Amino acid sequence: MAKGDPQTYDTSKGFGNPEQWRKAFKARMTDIEVERALNGRSAYEVLGISNTSSAEQIKSAFRRKALLYHPDKNAESASEFMAIQAAYQKLSV
């Protein structure tokens, strides 16, 4: 692929097209899925912040934790990554 060419997605392995990726990325968890992912912990506890944190502090904590626990870096941390996503979704509403 030459520099500047648009990225293509390999659909032979079932990864889908760019529109499917956008829809999946924008999909939000339901309230039940959020509570299941948090597993009884508070959203603030998962992100490691106080309950008086500002929106900017919440976003910063989410990004920091997401980088640490991303499944691409550590395959065993997928459940913790889901909890981090759920906590951010719950607090960013």
C-alpha cells in the first residue's frame, strides 16, 4: 500500500467493512451490560478517581486506564478493559 492510499479492510476473515467498524465502535452498552461489566464496583473505583472529579479528570483517567488495560497489549485484561469502558460510559452521560 502506497503512502496516502486509503486503508482497506480484509473482509475474507470476517472483519467487515469500514461502515461496520464505525457502527460497532459507536454502539453503546445497555445499562444491564454496564452493571454486569462493573461487577458490583463503582464507576469511580474502576477509574481510580474520586466522586467529585470533573468531566476532564474522568476523561483523562479513562484514557490512562484504557491504554494500560487494552486487550491488544495484554490479552488477559479484556474483562478489566470492559469495566473501564462501562465506567466511562456511566460517568460521561
